[in-house]
Amino acid sequence: MPRPFFEPLDASRVPRFAGQPSFMRLPTPASAAGLDIALVGIPFDGGTTNRPGARHGPREVRNQSSLMRRGHHVSGVIPYERLAVADVGDIEVQPIDLMQALDQIEAGIAAICAAGALPLAVGGDHLTTLPVLRALSKASPGRGPLGLVQFDSHSDTNDRYFGDNLYTHGTPFRRAIEEGILDPKRIIQIGIRGSVYAADEHLWAKDQGIRILYIEEVMDLGPEGVIAEIHRVIGSAPCYVTFDIDGIDPSQAPGTGTPEVGGFSTHQAQRMVRGLAGLQICGADVVEVSPPFDIGGLTALTGATILFELLCTIAAGYPAPARP
């Protein structure tokens, strides 16, 4: 008997402002059992160093994702015809104990992996990516370190903040490299810009072999050139994709904790994410959407759109259903 796939609610029958909010208006099963892709929220911003609010990101991205329809206008991919996709809810996260929260996030993602599903997460601040990577690494111990495609305005490879604090949204990828989860020579960071704490702030990352595409190079290369460089760096081995919404210029995505002017546009972001097709993606996330700083839900809508782009890009690697 064929495995049942899930479909979003049809907005021509049930209006977008009605019904239970869920990612893409999909069903909300109690677990990831039987799913190919599990959409999951991580409502935690305890790693934020300045403006909080990303803990509210998953809820508002759910609201704005009601504007997503079934199929992609360029690729023609309808992910719900190729994969079993659903919203498995939010990971229960302790909001005032950072170390416990990291353990809870890792356990929540580990359960998704154990069910055989690929996690597609919405944070939360960028520290939430670290426990996701830990869970993915432990789920496939023989696979070796992962590559990373990182859309961002910040490298997030700093060492310590406020004394000896190792875990903030500015440190996750340094920790992941130190823990052997990421292969630094297969990391590419796209859109890095803004003022820095010191002239050598990115020296450690460069010394590890990370390919940093500063925004000036991104603009010079254009989306197609960036896509080619991503594929060159990542190759055919497994990788994770993380999209920090502050990679986009704050004129188009103002609702984020650490905005940096001079970023790429929403259209450029969509083009670059679509270009990830063909990579061996084992998980992905959208982070740092902070609704308290948003205007008219614009940033949350952008986050939902990037989430849909990632979903369609991953689904493009699976066969389309046979047509009569």
C-alpha cells in the first residue's frame, strides 16, 4: 500500500486566517514517524548577546507561512507530492538555563533523526544550530564531519563573550569545528559584512580553511557565481544549510536581533537557495527572525519563504510522481 503524503490546507477552501497555525498549513503529528521531512520550531534565544526576541520566531513564521502555496513557480516542484512533510511542533526548551536548553534541542532533533526524517528547523537564535548539528553527527557517526552552507552577515566563529562564556549566537560554528562536527574546509559563509571587534576577528576562521564570501564578493559574483563557489567548496559529501535572516539587507528583513546594512536582497537569497539543488543536504534551518523588531510581518514572511525555498530545493532531489 502506498505511503500517505500530507497536503497543506487549500487556501481557496479554508481561508489563510482560519485554522490552526502550522508551518505551510500542514498537519501536526505527534512525532516524526513516517515522515521524510520534519518541520520543527526551536523557540530559544538564550544565546543572544543584545536584542532578544528570536524565541518568538517559530510562531510568527508559522503564521506567515500560510501565504505559501503548494508548488514552486520556477522549478515546478510540489514537495508534498514527493515527500511526506509535516509540522512536528516546537521542541520544549528551558528558557533560562542555556546548557539544559542545548541538551533539550539536541534530544528533540535526535528523535527526529531516529524516526528517519530530515530536520528542517526554524529558530531561535543562531546558537540553536549547534545542538542540531550535534544530533545529526551522532545520528550518523561513521559519516564524518559535515560541510556547511551558511547565509549570514556574521561569521559566528568567535570564541568567548562576556568573560568565559563559550556558548552564544556568535560562537556556534567555532564550537562545532572544535567538536569535530564540521569540516572547516567544507564551510562556506555567504554575505559576511559589518563592523568587527578587531581587525583579525575572522583570522581564526580563515586559518581553519573556511571560505568567507564577504558581501562585496557576493555582489561581484552574483547569484550564479556564488552558487558555483558553493558547489566547489561543498562537493558531493553531506552538508547542512543554515540561513540567518540577517544575511538579507535589513531594508527587506528588519525583524532581527543584529541587523547589518548592505546585505543581499530577498530575490538574490531565493536564487542562491535554489542553486543548492544537487547538494547532499542532511538538514537545514532558518534562524534569527525576531518578531518584536519586525514591521508588518515582513521578516517572518521572508523567513517562511526561505523555508519553502529550502523545502523545494531538498524535494527536487527526489523523483516526481508518475503522471497518467
